[in-house]
Amino acid sequence: MKPKGRVLQKYRLPLLAIYGLCQPCVRWEVTGMIDFSPLWVTMKEKNITQYQLIKSGIDNKTLDSLRKNKNITLATLESLCRILGCTPNDVVRFMDEPAQETDPETP
């Protein structure tokens, strides 16, 4: 008897095809286009620490997502803007293409 995980894995690709999803639609490829580095610059300019964000209602897991440039909700973005007194452009920027790793052996 096969473990359930293997059975589900067997049917994953056909289900993606049924729902019209394709490989480029995978979430991890999209997150490379979001960059929260403006947030850290804005926080430094306004002298606001991560601890102050936590005390203002931003969850520690959300801060971890921000550090890793993962997706956040619009409600979180709005909360950050209200706490920092800034606009979304001061928190996030969208890159045209995801950052690609370079091969050290390639010039």
C-alpha cells in the first residue's frame, strides 16, 4: 500500500492542468518581484523599530515575511503605512524581473 502523499503527488499535475494552472503560476516565482527594502529605509528615517511595530499590532510572523520578501496582505500594508505615516511606495517596490542567482563561474 502506497502512502497517501505519493498518491496525491501522482495526481497533482493533472489537477493543475484541469484548473488551467501552469508552472509559471507557482507562488514562489512571483514573490521574487516584491522588495520590502524601502520599508527598512523608511523605518530608519522615522526612528521606528521592529519592536515598536510589534507593539502597534504587526505580527512577528508578518515581520519575518517582510524580511524574506514574501507576500503580505493589503490590510497589513495599510497598517504599516498608518503606523509609519507614509505611502505604500515607502514600504514596497515591485521589480520588473525576479532577481536571478548568478553563477560564480560565468563572467
